[in-house]
Amino acid sequence: MGLFGKNKITKGAVADVVQCTLPQDEYIVWKWAPDGEDSSGLRADSVRYGSALNVRSGETAVFFYNQADKQVEFVKGPVRNFRIETANMPILAGIIGAGYGGGTPFGASIYFVNTSDTIQVPFFVENIHLLDCFTEYDLPASLKGKATFHIPDAERFLEVYGMNDMDSYTLKDRVREVLVEKLKSEVGSASTTLHIPVMQLRANMEKLKRLAFDELKSRLLDRYAVELWDLNIEDLDIDTTHENYRFISSRMEAVGTRASDEVWTATAAATRDRTLAENEIFAAQLEREKMKRMTDISLDNMEDTLRRQREEAQRSSRLSTESSHLAAHQVDVQGSVAHRAAQSLGELGASGGASMGGDGGMNVAGMMAGMMMGGAVGQNMANMMGAMTHNVAQPAPPTPPIGATAQFFVAVNGQQAGPYNLTQMANMIASGQITRQTYVWKQGMAAWDFAGNVPELAQSFGAVPPPMPPQTPPAPPTL
């Protein structure tokens, strides 16, 4: 059965309760003794077979059997109410015979080793000679504080330290001796090591701690198998009544004044440099703002230019569209004029026939005169309209067709129409669809030209006779 078997016991009159009765922050190693006895009593080195063992967390119980080979048994906590017998302590089984049943005692010393993190050792270091690195004078001082450590491994601790009559006081004294020896040396030379005046060492307790901590930790672990966790230096007391104190103080005041002047000079230089840097930053900011304003102005000008160009393009497109519509309107007006001329011609012919015959019959001469007058009016109106619109919205003539015949092409609203022969052209001239200012082209012509300039068509625009004079009314009849 293993060391930590489940065989709990009930306390009896003959059984011992083996446990540490001290708080864990008050001991390092503690030797057990039965109730009513101390560690030097008669039964301090014997324990009853079948007693109960209690081991707290952070503790290790160590059994030393009084045999020549110094056999040792370790029981690590937490353990509660376990019977001490051969079933769960193998070494015990080899040294106790069957005759030791019941409550018979057997030789064994039991120590409890504190493996928790609460072990503290106060220290006080006297007669420290603080050597000032600036004046090379020394001052007496004292140092006090606390060291916190623990025992990480109870078995190694016993191997290094041994258990012959050991107790907490002995170990604490030995740890304290190491602390005092190391701190006295390190703190005494701290001014030189840290390059700090002795007057300022009290303000640098953490630096004093770091001077000694690492070496102390290594030394205690190697020598006593204890691990240093913290070194708290609570106070450094310098003897201000010593004769060297006034001398060091006066020297430090002079050094402080000189240092203050140097600090002031350095501060002034730093302020000047900072002012120059700030001015440069301010100038750079102004330059960036100036560049930004110039960029904004350039963008505004560019946007305005693009807007004007866009408006000009829209206006040009609108005028081009209006010009095209005006040319179409010209053709419509010309057609309307021709239509109105033909209508007037018919009306005039009808009225002429009615008035010139005298007898209400068909007057051929009056009809012809009306036709001539209507044609003249229509022709004149068409010519006048063509002249008015020619310079306003006359579209450019189209490119003459390739391989055209001798027949004529006519430009209508910038587009060519045709071909037409002379008879068709004469009819369109007579109806007013083609005027003297209408562009025409036929094969052999170098370019488009007005119809009135083409010899073949000019005769179709023959002279139009003036309107006939009014007829003399007949004499009134004689009654």
C-alpha cells in the first residue's frame, strides 16, 4: 500500500497526534515532541506505532529513524489523520517487527520543514562606512529591513544543511549572517558603484536592493538550499552628527549650485532649440497653408474655365441647331410664298375675268394678266426672302457627287436632291421651289453655284413683266 493510503484512524488514548503546532510564518524547521514535552524530552525521539500524522499544505514531515544508516522518510502535505504503520511507510516496515503492534513506541525523530512562501528574516546592519565617491570621505550608517525566502526542495535542504539538532533559530541566524555580511559590503561602496553622493542613497533604496539581491540569492541557494524571494530595505540611517557630515554637505551644496547653473544653461539651450524648432514648424505650416490656398485658387480657375468652355460649346451647338432650323424655315417660307403666289394668281385671274370682260364672260386677257401679276408677286417675295436668309443660315453646299450625269442636283437644307433634267428644273423654278440663290450643280461645273448664275437655268428666270396698268373705264352710257 502506498504512503498516502486511505486508512484513517480515530484518536485513542495511546496514539500520538504528530503535527506542527506553530504558525507557518514563525518557523523554518521545527522538531516535533509529544504533548507536554519539548524537543529535548525523553519521548522527543520516539513515536507510537499507529499514531496520526497531520501535515499542512506547504509543509514536509521528515522522519529520522535512529538507526546506524540514518534512514529518512519524507511525507509532503497536505495529509490529514493518517496512521503511522508499516503499511504506508516502507522504511518503517524494515525496522519494526511484529512485536511492536498497538501503541508501542519506536525510535524516530520527526521534523517539519516549512516549504511555503512566508518565511521572513529581519536584519539590522550596524557600523556601515559609507564612502562618498565625490569627496572620498566616509560616514557611519546603519541599515535595517526584511528578507523573504522559502525552501523549494525539502530533500535537497536536508542534504545541504543536515538535521543534527537543527531548528528555525539556527537557520535564521545563519541566513541573517549572510545577509549582514553581503549588505555591509555592498551598501558601504554603493556611492562609488552607483556614482551617487552618499546624501542621496536614501532616495535610492531600490538600487541598493538590486546591488546585493542577485548575489545573495545565489549564495543562500548554494549554501543552505533556501531561495531568496524579496529583499526589503526599510531604512538607511546616516549619522548626521559625524564631523564629516558637515564637510560633505558643504561640498554637495557647491556641487549642487554648479549643477544648477549647468542645468539652467542646458535648460536655456534646450528652450532656445525648442523655440527654433517651433518656429520652423510654424513656418512650414504657413507654407503648407499658402500652397493649399494657391491650389484651391488654381482649382477654382480651372473649374471656371471648364464651365465657360462648356457653356460656349453648348451655345455653339445651340446656334448650329438654330441655323439648321433657319435654313429649313427658309425652304418652308419659300414654299409658302410660291403657294400663296399661285393662289393669288388664280384669284387675280378670276377677278380679272370678271371685271375685264364687261359682260360676265371669260376674259382671257384679264386671266393672263392676273397670272402674270401673281407670278411676279410670288417671284419677288421668294427672291426677297431668299436674300434675307442667304447670309444668315445658308448651309454649306454638299460635296459634288462623283460620276454624276448632265442632269442637275439641287442643295436643299445642306443636302443634295436630284438629279433633275432641265424641264423639271424649269417647273421648280416656275413654282418658286428653286430661286436664283439656290445652289445647283451638274457635271462639268467646278463647284456648286447659284442657279441664277447657270446659263441653262438663267433663261427660266426670264424677265417678269410689270403689272398691267389699270384700264380706262368706259364712258358712261348716254341716256
